[in-house]
Amino acid sequence: MIVLETNLPRLHLLQRGKVRDIYDFGDELLIVATDRISAFDYVLSNGIPGKGHVLTALSAFWFEWTKHIVPNHLISTDINVFPLEAQGEHRNVLADRSMFVRKAERVDIECVVRGYLAGSGWKEYRESGTVCGEPLPKGLRESEKLPFPIFTPATKANSGHDENISVVKMADLIGAELTEDLKRISIALYEAAANHALTRGIIIADTKFEFGIRDGEIILIDEALTPDSSRFWPMSDYEPGRGQKSFDKQYVRDYLESIGWEKQPPVPQLPAEVVEATSAKYDEARRRLIPFVSPFL
């Protein structure tokens, strides 16, 4: 069953995002990962079979894996723990794609950590030798591993696009102390996850985290280290100096670029073979990264 939109009339829909539908339960939220996929700030008409299951399984795994670094918002992915209103008639829709979580006051900064030179970072480096204004050594190649992971925050512009900002600008927006805490935590999360992924044959080139404040404490929220929020590269094919094969939605972006779409409506339909290949890539990431059946799934 492909789920593109949840219609749960007895529940209070708080927000329908590009991928997730969020239901309000007072001090808690129910986050449902649909099979929608977005690229270049547009939601595509196709669903990717099993995508919501992969996002939920990986997020739950990483929340458990990294809870010694920072607490997180996850209560459970077990539908039997959900409020009674979210069980019964809704079980078939919610099973294996939903997280029951604690509410938090979201910090409106995307905390991006880059371990390799790719994407918008590579584009900026070619133009100025910097990433988010921070100078990097000369002579680096596309996809090359950086001397050390760098923290490159982003915020949302009025257009809805991610907008890279400097750490100084981040401090101006949310304060220097919180900025330093989030930078430290983000890099620690990335390093722990990247080290684990290497043992599973995957390079995490970069990723983004979101955080919230609950009872005065920083907690990790949203999703964590999924193919939607990270670049996953197979180690077996890695070679700096070019773009890399991936286990993430870069495959969809590359297809849309190849057909010359100008990133304006109408949004093109993905051919069946691209949908099938994307679904397989997402599931391969899940199978590689989760070395056991987590009790939290």
C-alpha cells in the first residue's frame, strides 16, 4: 500500500508537510511518514513504495543509537503504545510509518554537518574556496573527504528554499551559547553515525539535524540520518573527483536534471523505472545501516 496522504478524521491534523503528516495530541505528536517525495522544493505526484517505512525505521534506529549523545523526542513506534484514537481503524495506515513523540519548541535552524565536499558546498567552494563563508584548503576535489567535519547551518528563506548561513549569523539569530551547543552536538552525532555507517559499507557525506527545546533541555527532533536528510554513498564505488552513486533521493534529483526540468510547475511525473529504483535504493540503505531488529520498531 502506497500512502500519499493520511485522512484520519478523528485525529487533529496539525500540519501536512512535504513528506510528513503531523497530528496533535496535546503534549505529544504523532508523526506519519508518507510515501511522498520532494525535490527542488516541489512534492512529486508519484509515491515511492515503502519510503515512509524506511524513514521511520532508520529514524527510530538512530534515535536509539545516539541517545547517549543527546536525548530525543521519540516515545515509541509501536502502534500499541499510541493513544487509543490512533489505533483501531487507523492501524493499517499508521503501522510501521509512524512515530509517537514528545512536543518541543523547535529551533528554526537546520544543523548541517558535512564530512565530504558535495552539493551546494561544492558549488560554493568552486566559486570562492569557502563553504558557508568558511575557507577550506585549496585544491579539494568534488566528493573529497574534508580534513574534519564542518558545521554549516541553514535557515529557511521566504521562498521556502534552504539558505546557508554562517555560524556568526546563526548566533545572531538564536544566541551564541545555543549555537555552540548545537554545533558540538551536531558534529558528535555525525561522527558517531558516520563511523557506524562505514562498518556497513556506506559513507555519510553530509546530513542535517533539527533540534527542539523541552523543559530547558536540547533534544533531537524530526527525523534522523535518513535518505531524505543525508547523502549516503556506497564505499565500494567511492572515488573523489566526481559525483557519486547514492542511496538517497539524489537519484531523483539527477533524473529531473537530466530531462531539463526548470524547477517550476508543472511538476513532471517520474517514470516507473525511476520510482522502482528509488524504492530499492532507500530500502538498501535501511538494510545496510540497521544491523539488527531494533526493539523500538
